[in-house]
Amino acid sequence: MSAKTENEQRQTLRRIISTAHTAFLVTNSPKGPHGRPMATAEVTESMETFYFPTERNSAKVGELAADDHVFLGYVSGSEWATVTGRGKILDDKAKNKELWSSLWKNWFSGPEDPNMVLIAVTPEMAEYWDSASRAIVLAKMAYTAVTGQKTQVSEHAKLAL
């Protein structure tokens, strides 16, 4: 099997992120790393920006003001992706309206809600692990156990974004 091109790796990364829907966003707080699940509102086509809705007065807004380094973790079945980059607060009602989801009504009255802002993450590096289906992984492991010949049970790639 030939190695994937960078474009194919980016497509795999995008697929994992888009099927996960939710990221684990980690910021740096005064007490150390602070993580929480966040709904991914959008990842631009070129993966140059990741957007997340948040409340203007949330702890993560203050944490990003003090230190803009972020870590995003995504899990989708037997696939994982991580993204490191820089986050900033975007107070843009037009972008709020463009990305608005009715699922956010639990936190915001609408895209014009004065408490709604976006976190815009500019990624620097990404990494993914794709283990395929559990059945395929188990079959490959059984093959190795029987034959003694190692097989690749997962795909792993690092990408500069």
C-alpha cells in the first residue's frame, strides 16, 4: 500500500473532524490546562480557521486573553485527531448569523445575543490516528499472532497547517 499524499492526509483529517462534531478544547488557566467539550461550528475548507460559539463571560475567554495557545482533541469511533494552534475571540454578529445553529438555543437567544462570541482557532499542527474498523484491527492482530508477521493496524500522520 502506498503512503497517502498530503492532500489525502488532509482529507482524512477533515473527515475525522467533521464526523466528530465536538472538540475537546484545552486552554491554559492559572491553575494549569483546562479542557471542555465544544461544538465545532465550522472548519473552513482550507482548515485555516476552526470556529466555536461561546459565552462572552466564560472562563475560556479570559484564559485565551492571557495565553492564546489551544489544543483541540477529536474522537470519532476508532479515529482520533488533535490540533494545536492559537485561539482568539471574535465578536462578529454577521459571522454569528452565518454559523448559527438552533441547537445553540440552550445557551443563546439567537445569533444577535449580546453574550455570544466565537472562538476562532488558527491551527498550526495536526495529527491523526485512523484505526479503521474494530473488526479489521482484530483481523490484522490475529494475522500477526498466527504468522508472526507484523501488519499496520492503524494509519498515523502529522500535518503542518
